[in-house]
Amino acid sequence: MGQPQQPEGAGAEEAAAGTDSGTDTGTGAGAGAATGASATRPPLRVGMVGYAFMGAAHSQGWRTAGRVFDLPLNPVLAAICGRDADAVRLAADRHGWASTETDWRTLVERDDIDLVDICTPGDSHSEIALAALAAGKHVLCEKPLANTVEEAQAMTRAAEEAAARGQLAMVGFNYRRVPATALARRMVAEGRVGRLRHLRVTYLQDWLVDPKAPLTWRLRKELAGSGALGDLGAHIVDLAQYLSGERIAGVSALTETFVRERPLPAGAPRGLSAGSADGVTGQVTVDDAAVFTGRLTSGALVSFEATRYATGRKNALRIELNGERGSLAFDLERLNELSYHDGTEPGEHAGFRRILVTEPEHPYLEAWWPPGHGLGYEHTFVHQARDLVHAVAEGRGPEPSFADGLQVQRVLAAVEESAEKNSVYTPITP
Ligand SMILES: NC(=O)c1ccc[n+]([C@@H]2O[C@H](COP(=O)([O-])OP(=O)(O)OC[C@H]3O[C@@H](n4cnc5c(N)ncnc54)[C@H](O)[C@@H]3O)[C@@H](O)[C@H]2O)c1
């Protein structure tokens, strides 16, 4: 947890591809300069399970990483898996996968797959990851790692055993791979904010404000594990631990389910939305919102808020760190920026300043566009693919590891336990 201050993998050879000056359109050498060499590199053959929201995002990552970054292996979109044969074939065409499967068990056993990428709801993460590791594959698993601590423990044990055989396992906390959050981590590690006192972390969405929004898998405990907590809270718990380089040692929590019954969806849900069938309703069995405080191992205090009911907030992940020497602030809705206050400057000139995180010296930016030509959400998945390819090629354990995912799972479980006990402070045993 919290080790990498730089994006994983080599970087020098990627440098400056996109900094051809004299163009204001960004069409110089720019992104894509690595394409020519990719065909001569050994392949990393990916098999992906699930093809909706994260399936599309990960496809984009695998397709693009080797075209922008100079990778040691060439990611090949070998096979995509879903349960509906026609739908998965359409997804394969749309996202560029060479073949399809309708049973993930067949996919993980295929000899022509090196890495299994799990983009399904949490109820299937553990089973697929264990089978893929047993079949000798590397694994990338979406967050949260699992639906329970027990599942996450079994996955972590299997990943550690597989590591001895040279297999890697990583969990998809992609917000570590926003250049601005990676820069924030680097600055914390460099001591630019000093000893941490406070972290303030919120992740706010509003797609459940309408009480008639349908009861998709995200609102059913047996499929999702938890609600806003596991979906949004998992990201901010991981970010808090990653940025601070510390563990959360204990929490006090409140959770709430504001709308307890919702229309059942008509047909297969897609992404965050789905149509609803008239008149038929079902029970919401997860939290709609979670608010909790926590203590880092150093004694710094953290406040967290994760909700799907913050009217007007679409994907507002915000984090502020206050240390003895300075502060950092990040807002995912302005993801090319990082705010920094250097508390050692004379008061006369001190204040928060905006760092535009688009310089080639910034994490991941060496291979992208000229300064000021910003990146977006999808690039986090390109960076995730890039880092994992480097880790595989170099035989290094990637971060975040399954052990990191397990630690997040322990925090989520402690939040639920605390909320059940009227917010009693609940320590988290590593
Ligand atoms: N990293 C992020 O920012 C982020 C964002 C959203 C979701 N997620 C995570 O990604 C995972 C998937 O979420 P999503 O938003 O893509 O969901 P989704 O509903 O959009 O897609 C889920 C996919 O899994 C498939 N699927 C479900 N069960 C399956 C099974 N047993 N076998 C084969 N395919 C199966 C569905 O058909 C669908 O294609 C979840 O763990 C979620 O928490 C991460």
C-alpha cells in the first residue's frame, strides 16, 4: 500500500513523444507515437469477463496503452466473455476483441490467454479470480476486490501463492492513476505537506435521487456486497490510504438507506441506469449513503462521505490533505488540476495555487499531449493497463495488490459493523 510515488515501470523511453512544439492542436508526435513497434513485442493476451461499463472502460485501456506508451509487451484483446452470446459478440465488435466466450470458466482455461480481467459485479470476483489464478493466469480485478472480507482473504492468499509461480494480481483502483493524484502522492512522499493532520474525502453522486430509479444489481447486497459504501467508499478509502501511505486504523460510521423499495428493472441493466418494469418493486438491501470518520496509523484524522443522493453532484470525488507544512486538494471533476498550499512560504504571498498537471514531468504525461491539453476519466484505465503490463514484463508485484484490496475490504466491513452499533469506534486489525 502506498509505495509508488511514480507510475510503475520504466518511463524514460516514453519521454517527450508528445511535446513537439509549434503546434497548438496537439497533433505533433503526440500520443500514438509508440504504435509502430508494438507488433514486434511479445504479446500479453487478455481475456476479459463483463462487457458493460467497466468492460468498455478497460477495453479502451487495453486498446490504447500500447499505442501511447512504449510498452515491453503488446496487449492483445484476445477474448471477451459474457453470458448472452449475441450481446457479447456485439461488444467484441464494438470494443475490438478477437473472440468471444459465454462461460468465464472456459475463458480462464484457454491456453491462449495470459491475463484475466474481471469486470463483473462483486459477487463473481472471488470465484473468477481464484479459478484464473489456479489456471496460471495473471489477474486484474475491478474494485471492490470482493463482497466480503473472507472472500478477499481467500483471494489474497491465492494471489500470494500465485506470485511464487510468477503470476501477478492487481485490483482496479483506477483513481490512483489520475496524473494529479499520482503527483499528490509523490508530493506527500517528498514531505511537501509534512506530517499529516487531516484528510477530508468525499465521493458524491446523485443517480439515485429519483425514488423510481430501478433496483439494479448495485442495490442488492447479494450481488454488490454493499451500496455507496463498497462502490464509492472503496475508492476513497483506497485513495486516503494511498495518498497518505498509511493504513486506516479504525472508524466510526453512519449508513442510511433512504429509499427502501424500488421498481425492478426491465431487461438487463446497463451501467448505472436501466429501464424499469411497471408496478413490480423489490427491496433495496444496501446502503444509499455512508458517512464515517477514521484515524490513520499516525493519528491523523479522516472524514469520509460516500453517497448516491448528493443532488447535482455527478462524480464528485474530492480529497484534501492538511499537513504541518502544507495542504493538497484534488477534485475529480477538474482532474487536470491539483491545488497546493506551501505553508512554509511567508504569509504575505502564501495561498493555494493551482498546478496544471499536464507537464511532461508529471506522472504519465510524458507520452501524452503538449502541456495544457488535458486528460480525462478514460485515461486512468490506459494508465492502469500500462502499469500492469510493465509489472508483468518486469515480474514485479503490481499495486494496488490484492492485499491492498483486502485492507480496503476490512475498512468497509468495520464501517458496516460500526454503523450497526450506533457508530461505536471500530478498530481495524491488519
Ligand atoms: N473503477 C471504477 O471506477 C469502477 C466504476 C464502475 C464500476 N466498477 C466496478 O466494476 C465492476 C463491474 O461494474 P460495471 O459498472 O461495469 O457493471 P455493469 O452492470 O455495467 O457490467 C457488468 C457486466 O458483468 C456481466 N456479468 C455479470 N455477471 C456475470 C457472470 N457471472 N459471468 C459473466 N458476465 C457477467 C454483465 O453481463 C455485464 O456485462 C464492479 O465490481 C464495480 O464495482 C468500477
